Amino acid sequence: MPIWPFDVLPDADRTLSTQMRSTGSTMGIGRSTEEALVKAIRAAHFHAGSFMVDQQRKLSDDQIVQLLIHPRANRIMILMEALRRGYSINELAELTKIDPFYFHKLKKLQQLEQNLATHPGDGELLQKAKYYGLSDRFIGQLWQLPEKDIAALRGQAQIIPTYKEVDPSAGEFEQHSCSFFATFEQENESQPVNRKKALVIGSGGFRLGNGGAADYFTASVLQQLQAEQYFTILLNNNPNAVSMSPTLSDKQYIEPLETPDIMQIVALEHPDIIYLPNIRKRLAQELKDLDLPIVLLPQNGPLLSHMASGSEFVFNAIFDGEKVYPLGISSYLIQSQSGFGEPTAVVFPAHLNESDQLELTQQGTNEIKQQHSPGLYQTLFVKTERFHREQTRIITLPEIAFLSKSLGVSLARITTQIVTPGTNIKEKLQALMQIKISKTAAYASTFPFKALHLFDESITANNVLGAEMAFGNSTTEALQRLNVKGKFRFHGGSIN
């Protein structure tokens, strides 16, 4: 299921053609087309309201016809709405040129939704709805009940998932992929092991912003856990994610990243520790009161807006809860002089004299010592006539990846050790301080404006597609290799 960037870029051209406009994808696996489709939609973060979208119901019949003939990014929702309005399968097949097979599948889902809505509390329909992949939240909306009440009804009726192994040869050979998906049948093929286990919640489908960097972080976490002799279990649903490589985890579950799906896997596997990305605020909020061994991976603290009236510099450091280990100072190259957003171009290390470096290091160290938990932090300074401290926050995911490559050290793996109870990495942190930086590194964000037919678009981190990185013997050389001089307006005059 493609993920589209139109929530962040509402003015983009949403018409689908031969040009790629999605910025990521998710997958769903099931025992039927219907189940796989519903799970893929849920994984793409449409959530439980997938088939009850108010915007579709407000469309006129003429608008529906136009959207059927000229496909847009929300096409599957339009097809469902057309079925609700009584369009026949043959009419839709003629209008869209889609094989009637798929309309039979969508019709079955539409009829199931209608039956659920008119028969609240029906146990047989609940069993059928779960077999076809519908979430507790969606069923709860149809029955006007909270999600937890649907889960309770399932528990009373013993409607619980089993897990099937993805079989590369469809049973022809004895093969084990160690990848599993949930379904509501009898036999369970996923057998827990009696070892020290860690469950890692992945970053899901890529999208605008920090999706690629989040997956880099997830892959690094898995590598570190394997080095510490954990049996690693990954829950993710992005077929293009590096973290989905079978070499990075001992076991995988390909499921939507929603609370009931996580709880079902936890109930089966009983992991000793669960790593949850801090970028998943909704999940963290829902899971925090459930007495689970959750460790929040420190990612993406909020950046408070302020007026960028001078050159920006950032002191980066590791904090182990007691001591601050400096990582160096970055220079932010900001494209807007009216205010501050996330950086879209960064240079490391910053070109500063020894006195300025010492001042920022001392002030930054004092600020980071006041943080409440271990992790990777940065303190932002703006320079006019003197340095003015703006704020301290968790280092963003893209910058963690950038600094890791600049320093030749996996900061994500170090972070994993810092936040994992019972680990001692003081020697490794001391060794990190001895690294000598001989090259200047620079990265600049890339944007999807051309593919989406957007012009004069405001450049912010929210609509970043990816990034490019280059090294040089100086700031100027590194930036020239990125060819960013013509793309950005810089504070402070010279970029040297």
C-alpha cells in the first residue's frame, strides 16, 4: 500500500499517472485478499477509520464519477464509497478498467461493514470481522464502543490470533523464513524460544521527514542487541526497510503497528525488553500504563521556534545520566531569515576558532547535564555579537545518522546501550572522545517538489524526502560537492 505525502503537502498534484508520487509503502499479509488489503491499509496509518471517511461521503455523485475516471491518491476509499452508493461491480469495472475480481473483494468488505453496523455485539460477526483483518478500533466505531471493550469481547469469546510463517515455496520444500503474520485460525506456527528476548517496534512505512533515518536507527538497534546476545524480534511492515533484512533479526512479525497487534505479540513472546521509538507518540501514550518493560528510544525532540537573527551552531553530546561526552559542534545553514525551522543543510565540524569552541562546549555541557534521562542531546546557539543559547533537545534522527557517518561510529548503537538497563559503556564513551576529525562533512535535504508538481514551496524538514552527504577538506569544498550553494540562502554571509 503506497504512502502519500499529501497531508504535509496539500497543494501537490494528487493525480496518479506513470510518475511515482508515493514516498513510502507498507504491506499486509493474510489468508485472504480481503485480510491482506485491510491490514496493509491499517499499516499505512489510515487507522481504523479506513472505510468510514467523512470526506468521501460529502462528495457529490458527479465528483465520485470524476474521481473514478481520473484516479487520485485516495482511490481505494473512493471505490468503497461508490460501492456504498449502489454502483454495480460491472459499472465500476467499466469506469476504472480494474478487474472485477477486486470489486468482488471490496464488496464483501463493504457488506461486512454494513452487517457489523446493524448487529452490534454479534459474536459470529465479530469472529468474521477479525478473520478479514478489521481492527478492534474500527469495529468499536461501528458498535459505538471503546477499542478496549472490543478486545474484552474477543477475549471472552476466545477470538485470539494465531500466527502463520511466511512460506517462500508454498509448502513445496521445508523452509523457514522466521517471518510471521497474524490471522484468526486454529494452528499457531510461531513458537517462542526460552532465551533473553528483545522486541523492537520498527518505524513503519517511509514518509516525508525522517522515515529513512528512523529505519537506519532501527537497524542499528537490532545490530547492537544481537551483539549483546539478545534473541531479537522485529515488528515492522515496510517491505523496503533495511531493518527488515533477515540478517538483522532472529524473528519478524509483519503486522500493523497498533496497540492491540503489539499486545498480542507480547502475550505470545513475553519479551524481556521492548524498544519503542519515541517518534511514535500515540503508541507510547497507549502503552505507558500497561506495565510493560518498555524502553523509549530517544529520537526527535521538539525544536522550539525562534527568530534566527544570526549564524546557528549546535553543540552535540552524549549524556549517560551522569557525565557529558562532547561529540563536536555543527553549523546549521538555514534557508529562511524570517524564523527558524529544522535545518535543511548542516556542516560538521563547524568552522570556529578555539575560543568560540571552548565557550560553546562549556555552555552546552552545563545545559545537557541538567537533562533528566540519558541520551543524545544538542544545545542550539545563535551568534550575533555574542553567542546566545536558544534551547537543548534530543538530537534528531537525520542528524544522528549524519554524525554517525561523520565520526565513523554508530551513535544509534551507543544510545541503545545507554538506555538499556545493566549495561556499562564508559570505556567506549571515553574512547569516542579520542576520535580525530580530519574531514569536513556536509549534508543537504532533498525534496519531492518536482515529482509532485509543486513550485516555490516552503522548504521545511516536514517535507524532506531524503538527504545527500559529502566530505571535503573544508566547508566550502564539502558544500560544493553537494552543489547546495545555489539552493539555499545562508545566514552570516560567507559559508566558509
